[in-house]
Amino acid sequence: MSAESVTLAKALNLGLRASMEADPKVLMMGEDVGKLGGVFRITDGLQKDFGEHRVLDTPLAESGIIGTAVGLALRGYRPVCEIQFDGFVFPGFDQIISQVAKVTYRSMGAWSMPLTVRIPYGGGIGAVEHHAESPEAFFCHIAGLRVVACSNPADAYWMIQEAIDCPDPVIFFEPKRRYWEKGELDTGVRPDSTFSTVVRRPGDDVTLIGYGATMPVVLAAADAAAAEGRSPEVIDLRTLSPLDLGPVLDSVRHTGRAVVVAEAPRHASLSGEISARITEEAFYSLSAPVARVTGFDTPYPPSKLEEQYLPDLDKVLHAVDRVMDF
């Protein structure tokens, strides 16, 4: 297939379809994923084409969704669970921590847990409470889980297939406010791995680090900074746990400055972990302290205030100015 322009949502749909066609053990399950095709239509058409035994509409019970998927994974299936919104995952959190993350270790590798949990995450869509959170740090803290986040259609298409193929449990974060943004997708050439950090834009002056929903903001800030005579390098983490920090450290050792951008609150966050690791491992290369642009240490606000809460172009550029002027 030649390259075409598709939305991130369509790329995910195509990736899920490809996995289901390749392996009859791949199942989809979640609230309204079948006949409706999911609230964001990511699973649109899959139940029609693969049947109700492979695309299952579940009750409104996340603990039941995850618990059922655990049993299916232990029996050789590859279940893909959709959590309808980020804030709904917590009823299933006990299953994820106590069972999903530990089965392989508890059995000394005798059992695998090829389970994928898809979570639409982040703000920017004018939603109500529990529909706009960034809970990635909770999952990154749990040993035994892989945590990844896609930021564009090409990555979404290949990453969801890599997650489903993976023998480990994968928490798959999808930036819901980017679902309708288009990008080029070439399904003909599969990359070696998308569970790795990638340099999106080379530069010399400052390293801008983001993932998932923040990447368009980071790239726009890089364009604006370049127009002002700066040379920013842009890093897309893609894998949040385990972190692939080699490209990040190489970049910081080259530029001497770093800005980490994330929607999640600042305290006890992934942005804090990245900043600490840069300071620990590239301290003598730094010309300025690592700067962070994050959400606030509050519950996510009402939608009329979310633009003040979320990282934006001006906030990132201000952080760039701070590290450049230090």
C-alpha cells in the first residue's frame, strides 16, 4: 500500500484490523466497542467483520473487563481492552497492579500476559470530570508493565500492532484530542520497533522532550523558536516505561539544555523522572537546569479553564527562553 493521509483514529482502526486478520487469537473488548464502534469510533466496523465472539461489548465494569482479559490471556488469547476514558481506568487498577503486572514474574516466566489496555487520555476536548486526565505516571511506577504513547498516525498504526504482538502487558495511551489530526501512513514498510525514543527534529541549542498529546505543541514551539533564530532538537519518547533515554541523553549532551513537556501534574510525575535522570547522567553537559512545562498540581479543571491548564506554545517558548538565558 502506498502512503496516504489518514487520521490517528483511522490509523488505530487499521492497525487493530491488521492484528485481527493476522491472528485469530486477538480479541477486542470494552464498553460500546462492538455495534457502536467505541465512543471515538476506533473499533468501527470490527464487530461487523469479525463477529461478536471477537469484538465483545462489555458491561460498564472496568474491573470485569480487565479481570476477564487476564483469564483470556492466560488461555493463549491476546485481548485488547478499551477503557472508554482515562479517568475510568481506576476501577480496574487493582487487577492491573495485582494480576496483570505480576503474573509473568510470579510464575518465573512460565506464564506470559499478552494483554493490551488502550486508554484515550489527556485534555483539550471540552469534556467533563474523569474524561481528560493524564494518569501515565501511575502505570510507569508499576514494574512489569510496558507503557507507550503514540503521537501521530504512522506510529499509532504500527505501535498498536507491536503492543498486541508483545508477550508483556502493554498500557497503550492514545491522545484523544489528536484523534482527528491527519498524517502520512505507509503500511507497506514495518519499522523494526516503535517502542523506542525518536528524534523528530534535529537541532543544536536546546532539547525539547515530549510524548503523545504534547508533541504537536512541542513541534509548533520548535518552529516558532527556529523563527527567532534558535535551533531546537525535538524528542518524542514514545515509550514511557521502560524509558529509552539513550537518544535523550545524547541530545542533551549536544545541546546542553532541556525542556520536558507533559500534560500531567508536575509533582511525582514522569516529567520529574526524566528531569532527574538527565541531571544524574548528563549533569556536566548541562548549561542550565532542566525546565518543565506541565499541568498544575490540581484535579483537571472544568473545560472552560483547560486552555489555561494545558501546556501551550507560549509556555514552552517561555521555558526555552529561560534555559537559553540562564
